[in-house]
Amino acid sequence: MAQTELSQPEMLQRPDGQSIAYHHSAGEGPGVIFCSGFMSDMQGTKALALEKAMKTIGRSYTRFDYLGHGQSTGNFEDGCISRWTDDALAILDDCTAGPQVIVGSSMGGWIGLRMALLRPDRIAGFVGIAAAPDFTLRMRATMSESALADIERQGFWKEPTEYSDEPYTITKKLLDDGDRNLVMQSPIPFDGPVHLLQGMKDDSVPWKTALDIQEKLTSTDVVVTLVKEGDHRLSDADDINRLILAVESVCSRIQRQRLG
């Protein structure tokens, strides 16, 4: 196991008494912040591989766990897009300095786009990995009648998933709050460089979602990479190499813009 996996995280105290676990490596800017996916954490393959690459380059890098995820405190069921976005913004505001590139995996892509809208002075670039903005709409639309009945009757539904031995707990709070955080209903006013990585065999996020995101973004500097055999995780060796190159490409484009 890599040393970075064994090291103890720093803990960022939140106003409600909860604590957000994070790792921050100082370095040159623009910095990179990794936002993980739904029920994922900062110990994942992509987050750790990107940390190793950014340390080698000497670039600032931050990874963290949302409320109820990984090494952070709190219950997953108490979280929602608003709360997890607030956690990410707290990490941005209190643990990093200068312009940042958000790398958002799956739900982290939605969180990252919300961050770009709420902190336009800090978020300079965006890299999406199977980015899943507004996924709660699709989640609700594809639920069975019995699942929807559970949501209404008891406030949650247990969803079986191939990504975990335990079912995901989908709460009414998550679905209702998702409606208050939608970003794909109108143009997304973000003009920084963007790179979207998307597997065409992703069974969780339709691959055309990446094309929809690039259409909504006001930025004219958007690259979309479709991986024909890629799945939702995009975490094999070739995928990791694509991710590292995409992040450094976005960082380089930011630096060129600021120089000229």
C-alpha cells in the first residue's frame, strides 16, 4: 500500500461540528482539487494516481472526503448536493490559494461545476471524468414504482449497486435538493479551459452527457475525449494516463492565458 494511503488526513472543522478529511500537497499553481463521486472517497485509484503525478510535477494538489464519506465525519444519509458542494467550497476557501482546476469524477463533476459557478474568481479550469451533473433527475426518472413509494413513505430507498457490497441509500432529501442545484437547464457561464473524459461503455452516465455538457458551457476551449471501450470508472492504466495528460493540458492552457 502506498505511503500516501497510510498517512493521516488533516481535518477541516465545519460550523456544525462535523469535520472534513483532506490531504493537501503544496506546489505551484494553478492547483488541482479532486472531487470524488457518489459514495466514493479520496482513497480511490484516480485520486491517488493524480496526487502522485502532481507531486512529481510540483503542482499543488488537494483531495478530500465529503460529509459522510471516507474519513470525514457524519452520516452519508444526511448529505446532499448542497451540503457536499459546501464541503468542497470550504476546502477551496480554507485549504488552497490561487487559481484551481477542479477534477470532478461522476457526481464530483456536478459538484465541480457548481463550484465554478459559485467561485468564478477561484476556479480557472475543469476536468470531468464521466461527469454526472443533474444525475438526480435521471435517478428519479428511472426508479421503479416501489422505489418511489419507499422514498415517499420512509424518506429513502436502498438501491443495489455493482460498485459496492452494500446498497446505496437514496434519500428524498438528496432528490429534492438535487432540484435546487441543477446546472444543465440553461447555459453554464464558465469560460475557462475544460477537458471532459467519458467512456462509451459507461452504464451509469450516458456517454452523450459529455457532449451535452460541452454544449451548455459558454467556454470555447472545451475538449471531449470519448473512450470507446471505457467504463464508468475510467481507472485502468491508459485511462489514468489520459487523466494526467488532460489535467496538465488544462493547467498549461490556463498559464498561457495568464501570460498572454
